[in-house]
Amino acid sequence: MILWEIARATGLIAVVVYTLTAAWGILLAGRGIQQPKGALELHRSLQSIGLIAIVAHVVALLLDSHANVAWTDVLGVDTRPGIVLGAVALWLAIALPITFMARQRKRISFRSWRYVHYLAYAFWGAAVAHGLWLGTDTRNPLVLAGYGAAIALVVGATAWRLSGGAPARSSRRPAGTA
Ligand code: HEM
């Protein structure tokens, strides 16, 4: 029972933290933040906390004999679409920071990294859809309102970014990615 509660709590924590990561990243990319270096550190730290929450979520589900989650589910080998969405989100959550490190070591170009980083939107969408689909707590009106707020935040930030973001002050790229 405690494992199931840990799994539910860490799943929700992961969605909250990654929503903040996504919104902060969009704000950063849209030049809405004055000090890109510190802001990028925060973006990375949030991402790391989210990843820890995901690992705890998946491990708790694997250990919980009532959860009906197997190692093959982690690989995405499952017929339940909600589980496959979770697996897609998991692997993207692992892949995205690896591509960031590859960029820092100049193993990939800024342009390639940027295109790959657009997968962060797919990751966040898969994570939210997975939580809404499978979550026991989706029935709780407060949790449902939280999902609504998360979607409004990321969709709103994306719309702001697509409309041009903040006026350009300089041509500098976010620190660490140049
Ligand atoms: C292979 C990877 C994954 C598997 C097998 C998996 C499996 C599950 C299962 C079985 C549930 C239902 C738990 C319940 O009864 O409430 C669940 C819920 C949830 N998962 Fe995952 N998950 C995975 C990855 C992820 C990822 C990457 C995230 C977030 C970034 C995430 C976030 C959530 C959330 C928010 C819930 C709803 C919690 C609730 O409302 O109770 N999961 N997951």
C-alpha cells in the first residue's frame, strides 16, 4: 500500500516539477529572463529533481505487487496506451539531459541540439496524458484542477514564445548551450 502511495505521489511530483521546468525553459528561450546563466542552472536543477521523482515512481510501481507493472512495461512493451505513454515519457526524460551534455561537450551542433530539445514538448505532453489516463487521483477535483493549471501554464508560455517572446536585448544564446 505504501509503495502505491509513493508511486502516486512521485508521479504527481514529477508532473508538477516538469511543468515548472518546461515553463521556465520556455521563458528562458523567449528571453523573458534577465540572467540566463542562473536561470539555466535552475532549469537543469528542476529537471534533475523531476528525473529523481520519475525513477522513484517507476521503482515503486515495479516493487508493488498489486500495481501490475513489469520490467517489459518500462521498455514500452505493453498494449495499454497509458503505460506506453509513460514509457515514452520515461525514455525522453532520460534522453533529453544526455543531449544537453552532448551539446555542452560540443559533440552536437547548437542547431541539432535545439531540434532534439523540441522533443521536450512531446515528453511533457506524454507525461501529462499518461497521468490523466492512469492516475487514481485524476478523480480528485483538486488534482484535476492542478492538471488544468499545468496545461494552461505550458500552453500559455508556448503561445507567448511563438508570438516572439520578449524583445531581443542581445543575440546571446542561453548560457551553456552556445
Ligand atoms: C515506464 C514508465 C512508467 C510506468 C510503467 C508508469 C506506470 C504508472 C501507473 C501504473 C500508474 C497508475 C498508478 C495509480 O493507480 O494511480 C501511473 C500513474 C501516474 N504516473 Fe506513471 N508510469 C511511468 C512513467 C511516468 C512518468 C515518466 C511520469 C511523469 C513524468 C509519470 C507520472 C504519473 C502520474 C502523474 C500518475 C498519476 C498519479 C495518480 O494520479 O495517482 N509516470 N503510472
